[in-house]
Amino acid sequence: MRNNLAYATHIFFQNRGFQYIHTPIITASDCEGAGEMFAVTTTLPQPHEPIKSMTALLSHTKTPKSEEELKAIADTKALKDQQKKEAEDLIAAEDLASGK
């Protein structure tokens, strides 16, 4: 029954020029850092102003602009990884020395 109703509904709208699409659902939850990648705003510029004038939107964008920025990001990550490993090695050495 459900299949027949869904099929009839789709045929009804398809015959009248509508298309069935799945649009993304925008929610307030931020999973896996998506909030850092995409900015959603309800504030739009005036019709005569370009979207580039939206400073709130531009300041939220995290896209690197140059090779230098990409290298700086990679260097910072490498440094943090090295510091983390050194801290773990120090803890392991202290545990070994104390007999844990």
C-alpha cells in the first residue's frame, strides 16, 4: 500500500514538471569539524553589495590561501606531534624508572 501511494505521488508530480531531489539538512550540530569548513548565515548583504562584503562569512572561512600557509600548517602539526611524542616518551621513562 505504501509503495503504491509513494509511486502515485511521484508520478503525479513528475508529470507536472516537478523533480524529486534530496536537499542537505542544515542543523546546529557540528560533527567532524564541518563547522570549520562551512559557514551558514541568515544575514545577507544588501542587493547592490557583493557577497564578498560579508566579513562575518569571510572571517569564518578556513581555506588556506597559499603554499606558505599550507607549509606553516604542516610545520605546526609536525611540531605538535613531536612535542606529544616527547611527552609520551618522558612519561614512559619516568614509569620505567619508578617500576610501574
